[in-house]
Amino acid sequence: MGYRFSDLTHACQDDWRTYIEHDFVRGLGDGTLDEGAFRHYLKQDYLFLIHFARAFALAAYKSRTLADLRQAHEGLKAIVDLELGLHVGYCQEWGIAEADLAALPEARATLAYTRYVLDTGNRGDLLDLHVALAPCLVGYGVIADWINARPSTLRGDANPYDDWIAMYESEAFQAARRAEEAWLDARLADVTPARFAELCTVFRDATRLEIDFWQMGLDRAL
């Protein structure tokens, strides 16, 4: 029997738990996160999405089958045609103008994670790239589940971050998460133990960089 995505999270369980249960995430759930920290995160997440789109373009280049090419194309279209527009609108609700987003400097945590993903995809294959993206593609859906399972979580008007939680608990995002897990499960099933160990390193590194991205938001660091 081959490997599954859950084997990656189990192999990196301490880092994975730190990422999913980060203080930034806890603050989102119970509504106590400093609003300045959230605005800083939103700005940097806009820059992250641009590089995320580049990663899907790279996935298209790395694709060897029509199915994988279509998947990469749909992901790129979703980010460029839909998600970036929604993100700009959401930022405006938080008092962040589109012109300000266009002039942002990249925080070191943003540089580190996005360039790691692109470098991993460039020097590796399509599976390497997907594993590097998984902490975001899958992780945000897991985070929404974890937030909603906590007794201290506030929903509705009582929580200024309710709309953020709603984005990642939505059926559309959760369906994308499930599709990505299924794609990873199908490909991990055929890898050797040595190859799985390599992929664990990629997943662990990417998860640690996601942890740094949360911390960047908390610290408002550049």
C-alpha cells in the first residue's frame, strides 16, 4: 500500500500542528487578533496570491498530461480572474486601497515562502510543486475546520474576521481542498520510501514557511 497526503502531515505533525493552531489563527477564530496585524497579513497575502498564480503557470509548464494541464489552467484562471479581484475588494473593506496594494514592498516571510515554492517547482517535478503548495491549498481548509471545532470561536457579527473564516469553510474552497488531496493521494501512492522522504522535507520546509507567514502578520514585520 502506498503513501497518502495524511502520511505527510503525520511525518511533520509538530510543524503542521504549530501552523494550524498558530496564535494568529486562534485570534481569527475568537476575534481577538489585532486589526493592524490582520491588515498587514492581508496586504502581504495579496502579494502571495500573485506568486501563487505564477506557481500555477509553472504547474502548467510542468504538466505531462492533459488532465494536469487543465487543472493548472483552471487554478491560474481562478486566481487571476476571481480570487485576486475578491481579495482586492476585501482589502478595500478593511481600508486598504488597490493603489496601496500595488506599491507594497514584500516582507521577508513573503519572499521566503513564495520563492521557495517557485524554486521547488523549477528544480523538481509537478509533485514537488504540489507538495510545496499543499500547506496553503489544503492547510487553509484544515484551518477553517479547526477554527470551527473550537468552543471559543465566535461567528457572525461578533467576530470581525467571520468573512475570512467563511471563505475557507465555503463549499467551493473545501471542494478544491478535497480535489487537491485526492490528486496528491493518487501520486503519492506510487512513490518509493526514498522519494517520500524527499517530499517530506519539501512539505516540512513549506509548512515552516507558512508558520513564519502567520508570525509575520502578528509582528507586522517586513
